[in-house]
Amino acid sequence: MLVHALRRPIMLCIMLMLLLPASSIWAESVITDSNLAKAILLELHESANHDLKQEDLKKLTSLYPKSKDSNGKITSLQGLEHATNLKSLMLPGQGLSDIKPIGELNQLIWLALDGNEIDNLAPVSGLTNLKNLNVNNNRIQSLQPLEKLSILTDLYASNNQIQSIEPLKNHPELEYLSLANNQIQDIAALETIPNLKSVVLKNNPLNEQASQTIEILRQRGVAVDGIKPMEKPETNDIHVTLDELPVQFEVPPFISDGKTFVPFRPIFEKLGLKITWLGDSKTIIGEKEGVSIQIHIDELNAEVNGQPVQLTEPPKLISGTTFVPLRFVAESVGSKVEWDGSSRMVTIKSKHSFVSSDGTFRVTAFGNWVQTGGTQESVMLRIEGGSFNAFMVNVFPKQEGVELNQFYENIMEQNWGDDEADRLEETEVIFQGLPAKQAVFNFAAYKQVFTIFLFEANNHFYLITTMAKKADLKVQQEELAQIRDSFEFIEP
């Protein structure tokens, strides 16, 4: 009986609420599709006879229903336009053709509509917060509605009827683009996308000029159809990104004695530092909450939070521009700095601290992570990164007589029953001095790997779930493991 009582809340929380069944009929609801209503009620942890109202839908921040058969597919989104706080919406493999209600969901960051019957993306045109869009395996003919989605980084639009990619011309942030199995001939627009890293073009009727464009892309380091880029020619240009966005400098950075120097004002401002210039002593002061930096032109002495620091190379004044050592400044505010010598790229990842909704613990992440919250009672923390990566912590009060192994077995029973889930690894580990259970499993249909991590503390069970795309899996899992290992309780 106890295991049965635990079964429902665990099932609702695990897998980042990705795999939810849908069935039955729901009357007198703002949502007309019974399968969509079922998924929303499960997401909100409401009873089956609850009549959904507009105020209920505003509680949604994410929705990940999953149909197991044709009878459980969602065919209408009518009423979903009231879920105006949705940030993540996954509707793969449904029976959708009309997506008009999505046009009102202007807080969406992640949207997956792959495997439907959609031929028109017009409702998406106003979703200016969208970063990741998956519309593979539909009937789409035009990408014109995406022209104004200026912060979109990932677009998956393979297996459609697309003829032109001109709407993507000069797109400022696109990095990953999948366009296989379409009707595209001219790909010259790809040369104008500055941050493009990877593009899939196979099985398109490309014109004669396409081979030249592909060669140009590969010389820039872009992976085309999964083929690794050619070695880049030598260049003196140094590029800097902060949380995946380029930092622009009017005067180019340079390297001196192995240290990268950049004009101080753009990098200080991007890192959130308020600048004070003391002309008499040639001192630059940068301040933000919890951080104070002082550096002096042509001097090795510096200060960070009042403590003296010795630089190996001093700031320099060259032709009226003040240059500062980039790594020192970025690391002084807690950021991570990485240097890729082959591409002459400096990557800066900002430090972010995320506190649980109950204020009892926190984790630290670096880079482009945002806290999205959770609609279920047990979800105390949920953060999401680019390309559908996610990290979530559920907290369950320990019930009398239930030990870690029993709780873990219940989780396994609930989630390994799905034929699509392949268990990759199952181990016992020590986490911060506490025994813990870890399992890694693969969902091939979604090309994603999940890791669950369970431990007991403070008379509660803590379930950490991470989700990573199989592409570049090792790097993503390392980053998610670093976030997990940063977990710490907050002293009351």
C-alpha cells in the first residue's frame, strides 16, 4: 500500500514531466481537446474531475505530454492561448495542423512541434523570446514567419517542403540548423549567418553554387552534414563570447605574452560592472553587487574586493584605448573563461546561483541557464539551458518505514516500464558523504539521455533529474554533473 501511495507523485515528477499519457473526455473545460486537458491536469497535479479554467492555465510554465497511440494524440490546441506563462512546450508526434493558439504564448523559449501535420508557421512569428524550435517532419513550405525571431539559436526543420532559406539571411544568433530532406536549391544565405556552427543539408536539390558555399562554411569552421570542419586558416582576429553571445569591440583585442587584452569598457559593461575612472591615478574601478575591482594602467598591482592581487601583465593605454587582461577581469566576477587556440575564441560563462523555491538549497551554473520553476508541488528547483538541456530537483518528505532503496526501486518500477527507455547504467555512489543511487537511461525517440540521482537528507528524499541531448553528450553531461555537485544546503 505504501509503495502504491508513492507511485503517483513520483511518476508525475520524473523525466522532467516529458512523458505524460493522455486519455479520456473532459467536459466544461476551457481546453476542448480531451487529451490536452488530461496532460495539463497531470502537469498541474489536479484531479481528473477538475474543470480547467483560465487561471489554471496561467500556472503552467512547461508542458510535455506524450501520446502512446493514435487515440491519445492531441489534435487541437484551443484554449492553450491562456497559458501565457509557458516557457517550454513539447508536442512531438501529435495530430496537430492548426497551431494558432501558440501565437499568444510570447514567453516561450523552447518549442517542439516535430512529427505533426503543420503547414504554416505564421502563429510563431511573434514569439520573440524563442531560442529553440523543432518542426522536423511536418508539411512546412515557408520559413518567412521566423524572420523576426532574432534570438533563435537552434532550428530543426528537416523533412518538410521548404524551398527558400532567405528568411534566415543575416540571422544574428542561429548556431544549429537542420534542413535535410527539403526542396532547397540556393543556400547562399548561410554565408551571412555569423554564428552558425552546424548545418544539415543532405537530400536537397542544391544548385551548382552550393558547393562553393559549403566550402566557405567549412573554412569558417562550420560543420556541414555532420562532417567535421576543415582546419581554419591562420587569422589574427580574436573573438569573445559571453554566455553564447558575441562581445563587440570597436578596437580589436590582442595577445601579449600569452594574455588576451580587450578594450575595458565593453567587457566591464557586459559583465555588469559599473565603471568609475580616476584620471589622476589612471585607475579603473568596476563594481557590482559583491564584487569590486581596481586596476591601474601600466601597473601590476590590482585589488579584488579590497584584497591585493599581482598581475603578470599590466593594463595598457594604446592610441587612446585602455586595454585590460580579459581573464583576470572575468574571473574576478566569478565567470569561467575558456580559450580555443585553433579558432582564437575566448568563451566566457557567467556564474549564476539558483535557489530552490523553498529556500533550503542552491546550485551554481555557468553560462546560459535560466530558472523556469515547476508547476508540481515537489519540484523545488528547475533550470534550463540551451538545446533542451535541463536540471531539476524534486523533494519528497520521507514517510515512516520507507528507506532509500525502497524509494529508489519504486522510481525504477515507474519509469523503466516504458519500452522506449533503455537503461544504460545503474550505480551506487557517495554524494557529499551520503549514500546515493544513480541511473542513466536513454530515450532514443527523443535523442536524449536522462540521469536520475537520489539521496536522503534532512528526513527527505532528494531526486535530481538531468536531461541532455545525445549530440555532444559528454560535454553536456560534464556540465550537468558540475551543477549537481554544486548542490548545497542553505543554513537556516
